[in-house]
Amino acid sequence: MSEVRTRFAPSPTGFVHIGSFIPILYNYAFARKNKGKFILRFEDTDRKRYVEGAIEKAIETIHMYGIEYDEGPDIGGPYGPYIQSQKLDVYKKYAEYLVKDKKAYYCFCSEKRLKKLREAAISQKKQPMYDRHCLSLNESEVRKRIQRGDKYVIRLKVPKGKVIEYTDLIHGNVKISTDVIDDQVLLKSDGYPTYHLAVVVDDHEMKISHILRGAEWMSSTPKHIILYEAFGWEVPQIGHIPLLLDPEGGKLSKRKGSVAAHEFIEQGYLPEAVLNFLMLLGWSPKDDREFFTLREFVDRFSIEGINKSNPVFNRQKLLWYNKQYIMKLNTEQFLSRFINWMNKYCSTNIKEEYKELIYKISSNKNLFKKIIPLLRERVSLFRDVLSMARPFFLEKVTYNISDFDTVKSAKSTAECVKGLMLIKKEFEKSEWKNHADWERRIRGIADKIGWKHGDLFMLLRIAVLGSTISPPLDLSMNIIGYKNSLKRISECIDWLKMNK
């Protein structure tokens, strides 16, 4: 095959798993590097697991990450349709061709009989395989049963006593005896093809030259090669990518956090940070470089760099990557991208207390720009920005009595009131000149009442910002302003008196 053509072909049975972006990246990069085409298609023949809207959500998710494909259901192409359920007649035609060529056959066995076969094999500790009961039916009998309306499937007639051998692009030479390969169903009784028939027909008709897919499909490859040979078609080059694992072992599970690719963007991860992290899960450059743009990854990518061992999805490492990318944003970039993220993903999936904040940030961008330098190096996710920015947009601060327990020098609420009243009295004398002046005056009060300096600073932080965690207090108070800071101290004193 002269042109390199790769594909990503998910089943629309739910969301796009974050691990799916590893084969997306590898197939995309290999096609782009070789000036080929990257194709998106959907394998929706498993109607029991099909989820309405999953195709549209998958397309949206891929676009979220800035991956562009050359052909697909939403943009078309010369080898469509790109949704399998839209070409059932094509698969039926190919299945019936194999029957005529004596390489497949009609099977009328009931589910009850097949279940008994499976149970008998399992009880004898044998691999469950179809016993070819219907292979002996003659054409006349087959025709009569079809005309009578009997349900049937079409099965592949696997040639016995052969060895299927191929070179996996990642794992090297692979051999398997056809004696352990079952006569796989190709066309189901509902007229839908199985994965095995549909994937081979599609890859052939769409002229796919290279297939990079998950290692879970490795056991299916010999069945596909038998089909290619039965049709007399050229077999694409195939490589199986190692599986993505949870740090505690096993497949990456949503019990430990998000696994849906779209959820990472909604939580405030930058797509380029997630892609950079995923690029290096299972693929190694020839040096220790950690940061790649998508374009740089394409230039450096090679199938030889894909590891055979299963990579581990380290969420802390992903968070670290995201923090590095956030810190690289200048003020204008941060403003634009955060506002865009907030407007797209916060309108419905957000706490009630933040809904008004979203409006205030959008309508007062100049104030938000002043806060960005305080936030940029202190957040790992855009989601964290909301809680840190909130105090700057409040007309009235809300307090949590448990926060005042962090002020260890104060043995009671009354002592917190006393400390704040001294701060208020000191600041009412005159506005602070600079940070050194401001800090000296607070330390003096702490020494006077026998408090630790840090405790009095914490008390002031809670009073002005409503939280024990915030950007630097002096910079925050400069943005909030002298009058507003005094007002909040007074309001906090009143609140504490009412909540003794």
C-alpha cells in the first residue's frame, strides 16, 4: 500500500476512555509523519451495548483535544459511510460471498444448544468451541430452512491444521495454531456483522495500511488474518499497544477518579497537558525530554519507540504536567482560556455558590487580570481558580467557625475577636505604606498579646478572604483595597460575636 492510512475505530457504547487517546495519538502521529491520512469511524454493530448520543459525544471529545482527522462521519470522505450500521448490506454481501466460496457456512443452532456445548466443554476443562454441527447441511436443506424463516448466523470456516504467523509491529513474531481458533460468527441473526467481519471489511475498503490498537485485540488478529486470506486481500501491518493500568494494578478504573476523556477537560485540565502526559505513557523518545507539542510529537514519533510493558496512569504526574502548562500561560492567555473554559463547562456542572461568581468574573475581566499573577503558580487545575478567585469578587465574606480553630494562639472565640479589634484599631490609625510596614505592625500586635506571629496573620487572612488557604495575604489585600479590608475585618468581628 503506497499511502499510509491509519484509523481510530471506537464502539459507541459510552464515553471515550482517556486511555483511548493513546492509540488516537499514535495513529494520528504515524499518519501525519508519513504524510498519510488519519480516519475516524464508529463500530456500532453491538446493538445491545450501543448508547444513544455516544457517537456525537465521541466526536466532540476528540475535537476538545484538538485532534484533526481526515475522514469521518461528520466530514465525510471517499470511503464512507464511516458508521458501520449504515452499511449492513455491504457486510451481508461479503459474508454470503464467503459461503459461496466454501469458506463460511450457515448455522441454525439455537442458543440453548450452543449453551449446552459451552457448558459441556467447560465441565471437561476444554476451550469452548463450536462443533460444526451445521457444516454438514447440504445446500438444498439450507435453502429450505432460510425460506421457512429459520433464524441463522454465518460462521467462518476456520482451516484446521495451519499455523497463522505474522509480525506484530510492537511485539515481533507471533504464531498461533488454527486448531485453537473457533468458527467465529461473522453475520448475526439480526443482520448485523460481528466485529471480526466488519473490521476486516472496513479496513480493506478504507485502504487502511497500518493498525495500531490495544493489546486486548491481539487474540482476534489471527481470526482477521484468516478472513483477509479468505477474501484474497492484503493484510495491513498490525501492532498491539500495551494496556493502560491503574497504579494499584488492573485496568484503569473510574473508582479511583475520572476515566472519561471529556471529564478531564471539564475539570480544568488543559488538553495539551493531557496529551503531553499520554504521549509518554508507553512511548519513549531517545532522550529524557518531557515536554512535546503535538507537532513536535509527530516529528519525533516512531513505532519502534512504543514500549511492550503496560504503562501506569499516574494522576499526580498528570496534575504536575497541567500545572506546568498553566504556569506557562501569560496573563492574556490565562484570561482568554479560563473564561472560555468557565463559560463552556461551568454553567451546569458547578456548585450553586459559584454561579454568581462566574457572572462577576466574566463581567469584570480587569479585576480578574489583576488576580491572575497571584493564581497562576498556585493552581493545578482551572477548577481550582474559582475557589481562589472568589474572595476578590465577594461583597460580603462568609465564614466557617471551624477555620478559626487553626488560630492556635486563640483559646476562644472571644480572643479571636480581641485580636481582630486590635488589628482594626491599628489599621484605622493610617493606611499601610508597603508590605514591610504592614507586616511590622501585625507582628507588633502579636508580640503585645503574646501570640505567635503566624496565628495573627492567619486570623487576618480568614477575616479578609474567608479562607485559611489563599494567595499571598499582602498582595490580596492590596487588590481588595484598604477600605474593603477594614470593612471585612469589622464584619468578621460582628460575625464572631454572634457565633460565640
